[in-house]
Amino acid sequence: MSISAPQPESGRSTAAGSSVTDEPSVTDELVAANQGYASGFTDPGMDARPVRRVAIVACMDARLDLHAALGLELGDCHTIRNAGGVVTDDVIRSLTISQRALGTRSVVLIHHTGCGLLDLTEDFRHELELEVGQRPSWAVESFRDLDQDVRQSVERVRTSPFLLHRDDVRGFVFDVTTGLLREVAPA
Ligand SMILES: [Zn+2]
């Protein structure tokens, strides 16, 4: 069985990456939008250290607008996102740099309802291996219980020897239908 996502009808890409239609690709649209953004942009004069000294680890889900949902402004925070908002070794790498080189102290972890990882299992890796002939080195990190995975993620941060600040770590589930955060009680 194929584990590839179905492709939309329009704007299909060839193997070389060019569009089979003359319509602009989404990337072309983004680049055009950037022209408008830059034309109204003034240098905010910030350095790289987040103003509110917080790093947020969240799922990459398209329905989760972290800045709007949390009242954040440009320059306020680090945002570290991946599939699931899972605290992987690479997230620990980013948090370590965030705290040790760029001065953040607080960590906020955000999972959400309706996450794609709830529908996957570690079989995903096996199916990938059957399809491409190579087993990925990474774990899928799928989960069945959102709260339990948030608690595990909090624990991974709290027990990392690389981090300077492990006292202010809190985990939440964002409801994509109400926009509300719900805090997950520690284990
Ligand atoms: Zn998700």
C-alpha cells in the first residue's frame, strides 16, 4: 500500500519540480507576497534574543497560529515546530541553543486536538521501508493519548542535561475548534 498523500488535481509538479501548468506555483505566490511585505518593512532594530525569553515547541499543524493564539509579537519568542510538537533530539538541540546562546528561560509545549500523529503508528516506518527499500533512522513518535504525550514531552525537557532552565516547563493541548489552550497537569 502507498503511504503517500493524495495529490491535488491542479498545479501538479513534474519530477523536475516544474509545474505542468502555467499557473504560478505556491512558492511563486509566496515570493510575490514577500515583495509586498518587504516594501512596508522597517528594521525593528532587534537582536536575536527573544524579548519574552520563552521558547515554544509546537506541532507544525497549519491550523495553529501561535503568535495570534498566544498574543505574541515579532521578536517575542523562539518557535520550534515539527510533526506532533514532539521533543526529539533535534528539539533539544534547538532548546539548548535557545537557552544557552540566546537567553530564553521558559519552555511552553503545545500539542493539539485532531493531530495527524494520532492516526499514525510505528508501522509507518515499516511501510516506508517496504516502499523505498530503506528504513528511516528516525522514530515516527506517533501517539494515542494527547495528554500522555504532552507529559512525556515535558519530562524529556525536564530531564535533559543540556538545558540551563528546567523549572518553568509547561504543557498544553490546543483545541483547533475553539482556539483554547488547556493545560496538562504534570504526571
Ligand atoms: Zn499536529
